[in-house]
Amino acid sequence: MRFESIDDGYQVEHWTRQIRMGCWIAIVISAVGAVRVVLDWPASSRWLVLAIIAAALIQFGLLWVPWARVVRRPYAREWLFAWWLLELPLLYLFASGDDAALAIFPAGAMVVLVTSAVLYPPIPVAVLGALCIGSFLALAHGRPDAQATMVAGLVAVLVAVVATSVLTAQTRLAQDARRRAAEDRTEALLENASDLVLAVTPDGEVTYASPAAHHLLGRDPAWITGERLSEMTHADDLTRAREFMSTLFTAAPEHTSRIEVRLRRGDGTWVYAEAIGVNRLADPNLQAAVLSIRDVGARKHMEDELTRQAFTDALTGLPNRALFRDRVTHAAARNQRDAGRITLMLIDLDDFKLVNDGLGHTAGDQLLRVIAQRLSAQLRPADTLARLGGDEFAVLIEDLTELEAAELADRLVRAVREPVTLGIRDVICTASIGISVIKAGVHDLGEADELLRDADLAMYAAKAAGRDGYAVYDPAKHADVLEEAEQRAALERALLEEQFVVHYQPIVELPLRELIGFEALVRWNHPEKGLVSPLAFIPLAEATGLIVPLGRWVLDQACRQLAEWIADHPEAAHLRMSVNLSPRQFQHTGLVAEIAGIIERTGVPAGKLVLEITESLLMKDTEVTVRTLEALKALGVRIAVDDFGTGYSSLSYLKRFPVDILKIDRSFVDGITADSGDATLAEAVVQLGRTLHLQTVAEGIETADQWTTLRELGCEYGQGYLFARPVAAAEIVPLIRGTEPMPEPRPEATC
């Protein structure tokens, strides 16, 4: 009869425990048998005591056999089963010589059956049971003290014990099968899991390692088992790891903690690992901490790269604005403690845009890298050089006297001025440097954030002084800077709180004074000052870049309003809406997409939208301008050139641009009746429009004489206070319906 080999630790432990328990039972039974022989057997048979004692000693010696290794050997279970079988004839022989044989044999047989049921499958147990019953019947046959009733009762008991033992063996077999299935599933999961699972005892010994050790550490789990966790931990992380394990073991059961450490791989390299530990000391099956370990090397590399990108300028490799601010803050705190001094220099390259526009952005990038190297060469290792963005650099120096700061600034200016070869051309670039200083005991080093602002002001002073030089911050100009900052903050708040409103000025057909459209004009409804003229805030918005979101908002409001008028009033179907685009808004990279989105959202017909750009804008970067205008025309909108006649565009240039309307600047309209030169220029614009098949619109018409003259010159459309002032949307509705006629022209000005 062949049995399955024992191949897992649980079975080995179970068999070892049961065999030793069986040995103890055999020792006790042998001792009872020896006492029985001494007390009740004839003197002639008492020599068997020696044999029984020898058997007990042998059983006692078997307790020290390394059963954990023995049971793993081939045929070990077969030999052990033979041992169980051998006990039956020995028991039979002993009982046959005893007067109480019918009581001794069933008791011993039951012990054999019960101990075999916890080790062997049902069939071998049933075979042992059948042998026990047969041996008992053979023993009872012919004995004078064997009463039929007693024998039948004992046989029934044996049958019940056999049945119970077989059932026990079957139940245990099913439980083992379920256990092995669960273990197989767990092992399969661990085999395919990327996380390494370790069981670590309080003394640091690894008692279990999952198969993931192969790919995570490049080592066989069997080699890791028995090793100490400290032996595979990086020396720099060892103290933290020991503190982590100590805290984990002293914490409450099931407590969970996390740590990142470096672990040694089989090839000697190190892997960044994240370990999540759970205290399972209270679990009698583990009595260890369970560590779930995963490779976070890729994440660590990504975090390091993101950190580098977050604090490093990609073009030059220098610290960026964020890192520079952090270093300024730390330097301020450090020098405040040590009564030190901080000097900050803001370096701006003069006319750098000309390099980008003339030689291209690649050449501009090369120039920035060269300048960064030159500036770095003039500084000490402890100094910080950063690129704040664009063509702006900053230097942080500690413990530098005023004279030394001036000398350093002069060296930096001269270093930048040296010619730089870009391609086949030598370029000379200059720089303007602003210097701000904070000295402990004189200034509050807690105001370190103001250093950049002060240096920025000094830098503009250097530019105003002629560029290619440096200037030290003058506190006398602080108020001007603060006022400009407050104005910008007020503008930002106005945008956020929607303090702006759009007014609409009618545009009329000059011969008949019929309404043909409107120009959208933004006003600031200041909570304290009331309506603020565009002249008071548009230049600042343009300078600060806030003109882009403001212009986008005006365009959206104007398109929504026109779409609403067209939907509500059939009389408005022919009207158009003119909206100004500032130079900065026109140069915004997302302009075309934004306008397309506004047209789609508002539902305004694209052909009813007129976008006005200044004549001077046409002359800047003409190739880019043409591409942008063509993209806008592709949307279906119309293009108007505002303030035409004030720039320097020629007929050949104008023909290149896909424009539809020329707007005569009000400076010509103002003197059209009194200055023959203005009248001639206005007439030239009208004739140019006719030649190029463009419409003409006159701005700023304020008198009847101006209106009459423009009609005689052939100008088609006009707008101005003569016809209507810019008004809110609600006041436009009567004009659209025709319930309120356009005002009659008067000889005098109306503004």
C-alpha cells in the first residue's frame, strides 16, 4: 500500500507531533502492562517484564528521533503504518496470556485505531479496524470466560470505534484537501503578486519569504528565510528601519506602519522599496510582523525628476523661481540669527526679444545658456544663480559688502557684454542689473520676500539710466511701485468680481443714418469711483497681461448680447458687433480657438462679428499676423483695421492682410472741416478702401459738418457722439425696434 509523500511544513509538523504523542501512549501502555505482569501473572511468566520495559525504553528513545526529517523520506509513511500493524500481534500475544484478555485487547486496539485515524486515510484505518475486530474474535474464541453477550457488546463497541475512526480520517482528509487548496491559492497569488511578503520575528529573523523575492530582490525565498532583515537593509536606512520595526512590535496587535528603505538585491544593487508592516505577534500561527514590500524605484525616480523639474530651469539647469525664493527665505532666517547680510541681484537682458525675433528662438535659447554659464563663472560656489523666466536671472549672495556687490555687478555686466557667436553671427548682448540689500540690524530680514520686488525696481532704474549697467534699490521709489501693485490687484479683483460692464455705441450708415451695428466698449463700474474710463485702466491691463482675460470676457459678453438681440428682435437680424482686440490679446496663442469657442457657445452668426485690430499691430511680425488673420477669417468673422492712418502701412502691405473694414482715426475726423490736410487724408483712406473693396467707418463724428463732409467724401459708415454715446444694453433696444429714432444732427458738438 502506497501513501502520498509528505511535502509541506504543516503535514510534517502534524505527523511529528502525532508520532511523539503515540510514543508517549505506547510508553504508558507498556508501563501498565509491566505492572499487570508483575501483579497478576504467574511467576514463571514474569520475565516478560524485562521485554516490556525494553519496549518502553525503545519507545522512549524514539521520542528523540528527528521525525521532521524522517517523515519526508520516501516510504516513511509505509514503514510507520507497518509499525501500527505490528502493534496488533504484539497486543494479541500479550492479551492471550492475561486473564483479562477480553478487556485488554479492545482497549489497546481502540488506542491504535484512534492514533491511526489522525494520520492515515480512511481505507488504511478501516483495514486496521477489520484486523482489530478479527483479532478480538479470534482471541475470544474458545475462552471459557467469553460470554456471547459480552463478546457481542465489545464487538459492537469496536465496530463503533472503527466507524468513528474512519469518519474522523475522512473528515481530516477533507480538511487537509481544503487547507491545501487554500494554501495553493494563496501560493499562486503570492507567486504572481509583485509585492514581496516577509514574516519577521522580533529579533529580526525572516521566517517566511514569498516567491516575489525572485523578481524583487533577485534571490530565492529559501535563501532569505533565516536571514536577518538588517543584513539586507542599506546602512544609511538601517537606523530608521530598526526604529520602524521596534515601534511596530511594541504597538497594538494589527497595528500598521509604513516606511521606505533600500534593500540589497542578489547582484549587490539596491532597490527602493516601500514596506507596509502589520503587527501579527498575537497570531499563534505567525508570532511575527508581516511586511508587504513593493518596488517603488520607478516612482522614486519620477518623484526625483518631478522635484528636479519643479525647482530647476529646463533650459539652463539653474534653480528656477520657486527654488530661488525658498533659498532667499532660508538665507534670510539664517542671516538674521547670525547678524548677516543678504544681497540680491536681478539681471535682465536688454532687447533680448530682438534676438528671438531676428535669429529665432533656437538662437535665443543658445544665448541664454551661454549667458548662464558666464554669470555662473563670476560667482562663488556658495552663491545662488537662478533663471526666473524669459531673459531674467537672479543672484543671491550672502555676506557681501556694498563695495564688493558693486564690483560683482560690474563684472557681471562686462561678462554679459562679451560677444556671443550664434551660428555664423556674433551677437553683443547687454544686461541691466538691479541690486537690493538687507542687512541685519538695519532692515528686517523677515521681509526677505520683498527683496525681489526691490531688485526689480532697481533694475528698471538701471534700464531708465541707459541700460548696460546696474542700480541699487532706492526706497524713495517704493511708493510708486506699491501704487502700481495696488492698481493691478484692483484690476484682478474687478475681473474676479465682474465689476466690468459693456456699453454699446451705435454704428450708422452715413447717408441715411440707419443703424447697422455696434461697437462694444468696456467700462469699469468701480464700487467706489463709479464708471471708470477705459483710458484709466486699459494701459495697465495691457502692461500686466490682464487685458487677455478682460478682452475674452468683453468678447463673450458682446457676442451673447448680439445673439440675444437677434433672437428677440427680427429687426436686429442685419446688425453686426465690433469688438476690439488688443495687441497682447491678438498675440495670445489660444486666440483663434477661444473665439471659435465663444461663437459656438453664444450662437452668434460668425459673419456678424467684426474684430478690430490696430494698424500698428499689422506691422509687427507680419508673417505671424497674416497667419492669425487668415485663421480668424476661416471662422467666418470680419476684420477691421482700427485707427487707420496713424501707422505706417503701405498699400502693398495692406493688400497682404485679409481685412474687410478700414476705420478712419478720430484724429483726422476732428479737423476734417478746418484742416485741408486732414480732409485730404480722410479722402485718401476712403479712396484706398474703394480700391481694395473695403468698407470705411469714420470714428468720433461729433458735428453735423463732420458728418456732411464725410458723406461728400464717400465714407459709408460712421459712429460718434453726434449719433449716440456708448450706452448700456437696455438703452439699445428702442433703437433696434425703431421706437426711438436716431437723434437729429446739430451744428455744435454734443460731447
